[in-house]
Amino acid sequence: MVTAVRDGTVAEANDLNLPADLSVAGKVVLPGLVNGHDHLRSLLPFTRRSDTSALADLIEAGRLAGTAATAEDYRALTALASARQVLSGVVSAVDHVYPLHDEAMLRAVVEGHAEAGLRGQIAYGVSTAIDLDRAVAAADDVVPAERLYLAPVSLRQTSVDDYRASVAAAERTGLRLYTHIAETRDEVERCQAETGLRPIEFLHSIGFLRPGTVLVHCVQVNDAEIELLAQNSVSVVYCPSNHLKLAKGFAPVLAMRDAGVRVCLGIDGMTDLFTEMRQAVYAQGSAAARPGALTTESAWRMGTTDGSAAIGDGDPGLITVAADDVRLAPLVDPVHALVHRGSGPQVRDVLVDGELVVRDGELVKADLAELTERAWKATRGIAERTGKEVRSDWNWQQN
């Protein structure tokens, strides 16, 4: 028997539209995972040196690395990160891309997604008026308009005037809006000092909050701001591992969901979406001092159907895992097992837009070793151009 999970409910899979050459005997068939927020380029490798880095330090390091990167670097790094996504069951991801100092970089990112078979949506990072003009010009040229967001980077990196200009451009073009917001207390204090309003209140005042808008993080929001999110049909991306790593605090996910705000999950440079599901359960339970405050089923939906709805995605795709995987056995409740013990390597097959992009745990469209080698070359080149130490043991596979 083949087992399918539909919207959190387990049933026999008798009516799945599967490729004729895909065998799912002995497998659990699941909806594809949706990553609501990421930056699919590791411009500098993470090391133990970053353990105590503050968010501002990481942002500055990323800015310097991005300035030194080339379009080919962006393609190579995006392709490898996209491969990690599909190999771990992600069929669709929003890729927040910046800086884009070379117009060829955006096309390189789109090509990187395609190399691995990931269905990528682009949140074009806006830090200047030039960025905004380029983002608008990219619609239906480099990126289909329905997969493109105008995405001011954050109140730390984008002026309030450029936020207002992004809203005006969205009204003129019909493009959606996206941004990091309300991540830290310092951000809230700065926004109040500059505008007299808290971050969500500021976005509301300029018309940024609207159906289709996606906000990332929303850690430091109060009840009144949550009500604004709900009233304006805004979606929120929760990135629990990122919040824990950078000690940002606990986003009020339970209160947002109770108010009717759609909340999905983002990997945001961390491991995989299975990890984010259980981190969401554990972090929200800790914040509420109540185990199971966010249920397993809720976390599953946040990583699948709620994610698709939040980013306006189409075909959810599908993935499979082996029903007899020792890491999940004895498999009594597939949803619980995957949320609490699942990991990327357990994914066997991935179908995106009717095309098989992972078969039996291996990429179909690209060679992983070749993607990895290109990414190594890009990483070393960026490090050298930014004056960073290139350790002889960076690639332990090579002498």
C-alpha cells in the first residue's frame, strides 16, 4: 500500500497524478515543502567565528561579500543552495536577493534555481531608487511578475522614503511587497525615533500592509500591530532557528494565528524545513510555558499548505519518504514522525511542476559534485577579493 498525507490527514494514495516511471511502493507521499524566506547564496562560509556575531555584524559581512561577488558567483552559489532545497523536500522558496550591483546577477539567480529544479520566487532587495527601478523592469522580463516581490531589505538598510516609493511602485504595477520587519528591539526603537511609530504601524501608515504582502520575522510586535496584520490580510514568515541562533526573542506566533494571520515557515540560512517545523513547536511551547502550544499538525501546515497560500504558490508538488526508514520507524503517524524526527536526507523523490527533480535521493537535473566545486571556487574568489583569509584547509577534500 502507498500512504499519502493530504493537509495533515493520512489516507491511501489511489488517485495521485504521478509520473509513470516513478515507483512509490513502500513510500509515504507528501505535499512538497514551502520555504517562505531564504537568501540562497552563502557568500562567506559559516565558521565557529560567527557563533557570537551580532546581526549587524553578519549584515555588514554579507554586504561586503555581495559587493565583491560576480554574476557567475551568484549563479554557482544559488544553484548549490537550490540543490540543498530540493534534496530536502522543498519545492518552492522565496529567495530574498541583494545586493544586485550587476544587472546580470538577477538572471544568474533565476538560472541557479532552474539548474536544480527549484521553483523560485524572487524578493528583489530594494536599498536604493536604482534597485527599485531595476526590480520593476525585471517583471515579466527576467522573472514572471507573479513570482516577483518588491522587497525593501529592512528599516536598517532601506530608507523610509524608499519604502514609500516601493508602495507607490506596487500600486502602479500590481507587484507584491515583501520585507524583513520587527526583528529586534533596537529596530523598533530606531523606527519610533525616526517616524514616531512602531515598525508595523509605520508600514500600515504608508500602505505597505495589503493582501499579498509578506513580512519576515515579526518578532517584536504587540497586540495592536497583530490586529493590523490580520485586518490587512498580510502573511508572516516565521524563522525559528534563525531567531534562536541570533537571540532575537520569540515571535508571538500563537497570538498571530489566533488573530487570523497566516503564518508560514522560513529556513533563512539554516538547515531544512523539517528542522524549522520542530523548532517552531519547541520554541512556541517554551515561550508559552506549555508543551504543544503550537501543535505538530499546525507546524506541518505552516511548512506546506499555509506556506503555499502565504506566497501565492500554485501546484504544491509532492515528495516521498521511505516508509521503512529506520529513523522514522516504527512509522505510526507520518506527520508526527517527520516533524519531530524528519530530516532532508530522508526525502527520496521530489516532483516540481510535474517534473521529477529528485529521484531516489539524487538530483535529476544537475550533478551535485559539479555544483559543489563551482560553489567552492565562488566562495574562495569572494574571500580573496574581500581580503579575507583563505585557509589552506577550507576544502578538506583537496590538498
